[in-house]
Amino acid sequence: MEMIELENVTKIYRMGEVEVYALNGVTISIKQGEMLSIVGTSGSGKSTLLDVLGCLDRPTSGKYFLDGVDVSRLNDNRLAELRSKKFGFVFQDFNLLTRASALANVELPLVYSGGRYKHIKAMEALERVGLGKRAKHKPTELSGGEQQRVAIARALVNSPSLILADEPTGNLDSASSEEIIAIFQQLHKEGITVAIVTHEADIAAKTQRVIRLHDGKVASDGKAGSQ
Amino acid sequence: MKFFESLSIAIRSLFSNKMRSVLTMLGIIIGVGAVIAIMAGGRGMENAVTSTLEDLGTDVLYVQPVNPDAPGAAGMAPGYAGANLTLADSEAIARIPGVLGVAPTNENFVEITYGSETLNSVIEGSTAEFQVMSNYELASGQFITERHVASRDSVVVLGSTTAENLFGDEDPLGQRVKINDKRFTVVGVLATKGGSMFGFSMDEIVVVPITTYQTRLFTQRTPSGEDAVQSIGVLVAGPEQMDNVRADIETTLIKRHRIDEGDKNDFAIVSMDQMIGIFSQITGVVSIFLAAIASIGLLVASIGIMNIMLVSVTERTREIGIRKAVGAKRRDILLQFLIEAAALSLVGGAAGIVFGWLLSLAISFISTLAGFPLQASLSPVHIFIAVGVSLVIGLASGIYPAMRAARLNPIDALHYG
């Protein structure tokens, strides 16, 4: 069964008098366990697609089925619950709370989803990305690659079905980038669905499926290297 | 999310910005402190007046002139009441069964001089009964006698503080003093009594015969041309006689003043309990009025909190976005910022109570040094009100910024800055 199905999704931003179609009739489906990349020039709508997929934003029109349920019209609180249970986000500029320790950052989703053993779950997630020893450090005391690994641990901690990464290597050197991609590949092997927005061809080449957007439309969708 | 987690997030964020938090709280601290100090001072003044009045004895009625045209208690205000009681009224009251004695009394401020010493004092023009009715003991000499009153003698009895300030170690008995440039002979000195009335010590008085007061010092006449009396103290035989005596005084004065049936009386009969009630009311109203002025400071403080919370929301837009992305709901964010505002003002309020308490100690100390003994006293009710008010201020000034934070769209918040 398809985990995600987008049907003719549009997202329109209004800039004064002008309407901008960030997404213009996108229809795609994603299966459980896939690893895919979303590519395109800047302004092609790839980040907007990721926001819509992650329920950070609602489509202007069209339907979004998540596990068979149309989530495009859910209210803010239901979307917040979905974000907390189904999705993990990784951003280009990490988006960590700078004054909190790595461990506290990883615990953050657990604070909002409730449940017990926050420390233990958060430590497990940090160990999965190889940062168990840096748990007490603040983001400012960590390298860019380490910060991004903390962000991945935070995305993992609630056992999401889908990890959404927006240019996760955009601020990293090539060595750190490779580490991060390796972690994503490892997660993919463990059965987690991973979607990465990127404009770097070599990263896209490492995913099984590449969706290319152009002017808010799907220009191509297929195996890596087949475009 | 649990309340305590919101609380710990809020407190951590206040701690991470200590300087700003303290400056914001300063407004609340000063506001609450000022209100607390004023209320404590007012209560202290009320206690002082009440205990002084109670000390005067409770089997006493006071007859006072009233302006019948004035509404309510305003007609009793000094200077407004008019002059309509006389010594003859006083003598008529003295003949009522159940009355042990009457003390017609006039009161004013005078300058009293001995040698090179001059001081200001309260003067009481009265009769022998004044001593009993006001619970004064004699330290030396004698009090005003009926003879002094009858022959309008220029004699004076000094309060203990007045005597000490004028004469020091010298024996005042038989000495001549000048009261408003008129010569008087000291015939007695009162023992120290303690207590004060609106800041005037009960030991800083001088007493002269009422007849002398009327003829030599302050002449005030009733419309019919007799010498006026400001108030008549009536000593009643016992509490069970109070109602009868009160009724008889009223009948007597209505007849003597020729008040027609249906017209308002031009006098009032007040018991000590009523006096205490009136004075508590006056001090209560005054301190509430002052506290209301001081609470303008609280309004300013609350604007300060709202301002800082708005700045904080703007500054932490990205943080809010992150929290929303990982699953925070609107009410989680709302709660976080509300608790932050409430914590700011509650901590500020608590510090304000301590500040106000110190301030009221300082007031007591300074007023005692200045010769007006006043024991400022802080009641649990004041503390309760202060805490409640600061909580309300925190919530009221935090709600708008918190709602702005809660309504932020996660996307806009994440891509901010």
C-alpha cells in the first residue's frame, strides 16, 4: 500500500496582486521504505513540496492521503500530532535550540508527544547517530556535521515513518556530508522512509528514486540517473 | 504536554536572560512594594488611632454640632458644623439621670512659650471631668478645678512631653508661660500616657479651663451670641444606661435648641465605638486612595511585561517554529509564554512584598523618629492581594504576546531570519 499519495496538489502564495504557484498540480505517491530525493532549481517548489509532505503547510487545493486518510483539511492540532508521530524533520541550518544541550534538543519532540523514559529514548537516538558522548554539549560546542547528526537524532526519537530532510548537507563540508548521507542510507536500510530535498547531483545519485520539479510541476520521476 | 514541563521551559528561558528578566520585574517590585507599604502604613495609622480612642474609655458619649443642611457625616466636619452647643447645654446634660459628668471641650493649636523656648501644641479648653474622661493621671500639682472654670483663671496643665520640652529638668509648677502671648500659670503636669491621634501625641497637649479658653484665647459665638462649645463629652454610669442617656440627651437638646418636629437635629451623639468606626473608615479610605495612586505603577509595570514578552516572541520566532515542527500544539506554545509572563510578575510580586515590608519598616522608623509613633503592619490579606494582583497582571499582559506566538505558522517561523 502507498504510504503517501498526493493528488493534483497546488500551493499558491499571494504576493500582493501576484499569485505565485509554488506547486502546480503535483501528483506523486511514496511507498513505505522508499528513499527518494527531490531536486530542481531554486524556486521550483521542492522545499514547498517537503513542507506540504511534512504537514508543516497545507495545500491550497488537491488531496493529500497519509496512510489512506486525507490530511489536507485537518486542523492545526491534528497536524501537530501528525508531525510529532509520523514525521521527523532535518533542516539545512539544523534548527536546534542553541541554549539547550544536544540531549535536551533530542528530547524536545518527546516533551510534546508525552510518554516516559525521555532521557533513555533520547540517549538511544543520539547513540544511533554516534553522538552518545556529546549529549551534554550545546550546539555551539559542536561541529556542523555533529549538529546535523543531533538534528537527525531529534527526527528519529519518536520513531517516525518518514524522515524529511531539506538540503541537509547544504551547510556542511564534503566529509560531513558523506557521513550524513551514510546515516540516511543506514536508516533507509532499517526500513524508514527518507525524502531528501537537494540540489546536489551526487546526493541525488545515492537515492533509488529522484523526483525533479520544475515551476511547481513534476518534470520527471524515476530511478536515479535515468533522466 | 504537562504543565510542569511548560513551567520548567519558561523558567529556564527567564534564567537565560537574567538581566532583562530582572529589569522587567523591577517595575512590578516597585509597584507592589509601594502599594504594600502604603497599605501597611495605613493599617498602622488605623491601629494607632483605634487604640488611642479605646484608651479614652468606652462609657463615653460625645455630643457634637452638626450642620443640618449637609448630607451624611459631612455635617460633622470641623469648621463646617457651625457653632451651636453652649456651656448651658452642657449643664443641662449634666442634670440627666445616669450621667456621671460632662466635659465640654474646645480644641485648637497654640504657640506656647517659656523663656526662650517656644513650641506648638494642641490646647484643650475643658473642665475637671476632662481628666477622668480622657484617662489622664497627674504627675504633679493639680488638674483644672471647678473653681478655675467658674472664675476663668489663667491656669494651665501641661502634658508630660510639653512640660519636658519647655522646662527640661526645671520644676514647671507655679511658673508663668505664654500661650499665644497671654500669660498663664502652670498648676499641674500630667503623667505620660502614650498613644497618638493622626500623628499628634497625647502627651503634647496643654489644658486650660474652658471659660478661659473662650474668653482669652479663641472666641467663637453661637448665632444667639453665646460662647460656643465644640464638643461635649458625657461620662455615662454604665453600658446598660447608654441607650437611655442617649435618648434623654436628644430630647433635652431638641427642646433647648427649639428644633421643630420633622427637622433635622443640629447636633449628633456619637459613642466611642462609632468614633472608632468613623476613624477606621477615614484611614481606610485614605489608604485605599493612596494605594490606587500607587497602583498606576503596576499598570506601567504590566505594560513593561507585555512589551518584553512581545520582543521575546519576535526574537524567538525560530524557536517557536522548531517547537511546532516537532509537534508542539498551539496551546503548548500559549502556555509556555503565559507561564513565562506569570512567572515574571509573580517573582516580581514576591520581591515587591519584601520590598514593601522593608519600606513600611522604614516608614515606622522615620515616623517614630519624627515624633509620630506609628507601627506599620502588614496583614496576610495584603500579601494575598499583592500576589493575586501580580498574577493577574502577568496573565493579562502575557496573553496577547502568547497568542501571537501560538498563532505563528510553523513554516513562517522556521524560515524567519
